[in-house]
Amino acid sequence: MSVAATDTMSCEWTRIDRLASCLSESRRGQPVGEERIEELTRIQQQVDAARDGVLWRGMAARYDLERLDADILAFALAPDAEPRLGWMFQTLQTGTASAYPSAALICEMLGLEQDGISVFHQRLDGRAPLLRHGLIEDANGDIYAPLRATSRTQSELLGWKANRTAPKGAIEMPVTGTLEELILPEGCLQTLREYLMWIRCRDVVVGQWGARITGGPVALFSGPSGTGKSYAAEALAHALGWPLYRVDLGLLVSKYIGETEKNLNRLFDSTHGEPMMLLFDEADALFGKRGEIKEARDRYANMEVSHLLARMESHQGPCILTTNLRDAIDSAFARRFQAVVDFPRPDAEARSKIWKQHIPPRAPLALDVDYQMLGESVVLTGGQIRNAALHAAYLAAGEDGEVDLSRIARAVWAELGKDGKERIKRSLGSLVNHLPEET
């Protein structure tokens, strides 16, 4: 447990310990004395002060928690943090082998009356935050079943490393790029840095300064294929130390009415408030302008998009959407972005830097390879340059030679042919002189 978490949660464990002692004495017919009541009052004041701190307040804001939710979480988490409390719970729950408290025991320890018990059970409903956001394990409505905190709660309140699994409908992407490696205009880089501020400073602006809670932050990355949109998402996730998940829309969109919404709900519920980044790649396919309604399916498709917009707006966590066609994004959705970054095709200077960045640093490089010449010769995107640089390196390795202009020319020529369009040799610029005649 981190030092901050230990300081914040220690009064919670003391309060639970004293409440357990009071319940045990009460069951034996011993009245709770004034001295014990005064002690509980002092401890409760400490708990209230701790819950007004950054740790609890930030969690309450992320998951829309109420005071009773915090009580439930503290009780469910207590055996993990303080095993002695687990033994106390087990002693108070005769006939059970579990060290975790049941809903019935917590209600008794809190001294709840009938109305309070009714509200308590409402907070354990599947639609309420604790279960909807995966903060406690589902007891299936059994008031005598043990309530356990999930790894998400252990991570949030104890600082323990959470068990990480990919949310359903998403695929984890490797996070290798860094912001320092991005070759973009300064304006784009500044917008990316500001987007990080939206994520890193949320607890300050919302939790401490009391700003109105908004979803996201959501960013739109637009630009032609290969200009670095996905690479920038990797770099942001790397800067945060968070995993990056690419949302596979093919796994979420269903032809059956109502299934798409259910799939989206599961995705956002399982990732709400989690330290992870969601990437909706080529999002214009789903988030495009909502069409004119001509038949029932068109009406329902619009409902799916509207539902997605609403969920993304309320989702607590960064989402990045990429598109090759910014004009295809519905203006009603565009207003919800906290950051918009237009990724341009790299100019000659940027292309030269990208060539230098992607030719393997320890590869045998011919003396006549001039990065400035490469950047000026052929108009390629960053993705195309990356592919061509690797292709040339593999040619050199396979032919036991150097990365020279001939192999680079062959690699670029192959890259230009990938789109199926007719290639013109003069498009190689100065590299055309190094392209073998038989190519």
C-alpha cells in the first residue's frame, strides 16, 4: 500500500474495528458506553476529513459514488488491507468460512434501520455505480453472501497493481513510441501536450477546484493514412504509462437490434475511470454524418450513433478517434472533442528526419546515403517511409550488403505499388537513377 493510501485509509480500518467491537458487545447484551460513543464520534470525524481528500473525492467524482458507497467499499476492502478485520468479520458471521462481510453484517454494524437497509440494497443494484463500474464483486442479490472488492478498487484505494485484461471488444496495442520521437509541426505537438494536461490534471481541476464534471477527454486525430495518428496515440499512452486499447468496431456492432448498445455499454462500463486509453481507429466509418432516414434500419443506426455519443460524453477516461476524412465527422459530435489535431503530410525536412529515424541505427549504411536527398526525392507519408526503411534493411540483411540507395530505391518502388495504382518512375525523383533497370 502506498504511503498516501495508508494515511487516508487507516482511520477507515480503525472505525470498522471499533464498530465490530461495539456489535460484539451489543450481541452479548452489553450497552455501548458514553466513552465508546465519544471515541467513535472522533474517529468518524477523521473518516469524514479523509473522504474529503483527493483520494476519495477523485474516486467519487469518477464513479458518481455516494457516502454509503464509500462505506460499502471500505468494509469490502478491509480484509485485504487488514487481515485481522477479516478474522473479526468471520467471528461475527457464525457459520460462514468467508473473511469478507456480507451485506447483512454491514447493515448491522452500521446500525441501519429499515429505510436505511432499503437504500443500502439499492446501492448494490446492478445499475448502481458499485457494480456497474466493477468496484465490488456481484453477490447476486444474496444479502448473506460475502462482498469483496475487485482489483480495480484495490488499485484505486490501496495503490495495489490491478490485474489487467483487455476489455471485451478491444485489442491491446504495443506502446513503444514517445512524444520526443514524433515528427510533427510544433502546433500539433503543443495540442498533444495540452491533451495530456486534460488527463493528468483532472483530479486538480475537478477534484480540488470543483469544476463541472465532463467526460473524456476525447480527442480527434485527422489526416491522411500514414501521417502518425496511431503512433501519436501510442506516444500519449507511453507518456502516461497506461495501456492503449484499439476498439475493434467489428466486434461491437451487431446486426441484431439492441445488441450494439449492450456491447458498447459493456465496453465503457468495464473501462470507466480505468488508467487506460481507448483508440477508435478510422472512426468515420461509425461516427460519420447521421444519414437521412429512409427505412427502419436507418433510424436504428442513428439511434446507435446517438447512444455511442452519449456514452462517450459521460465516460471517464481518454478516448482518441482517428479519421482520414475529418469532414465526414458529424458536427454534433465534433463539439464534444477536447482536442483536435490535424496531421499533415510531412514536408521535405520532416521526411528527412523520418528517414533517419527509421533506418536501423546499427545497420551497415552506404556512404552515399543522404537523408536530405531522400526527404526531397519522393513525397511519402511517415508510415510509407517507415515501411520502406525496414524493407531496405531486410534487403541488405538478406543480400548480405549495405543499406544503399539502390536498395532504398527498390523499397520505395515497392511501397508506391501497394495501392494498386500505376507507378511512374519519375515519381522517385533523384532515386530513379538508383533503381535497377530490371525493376
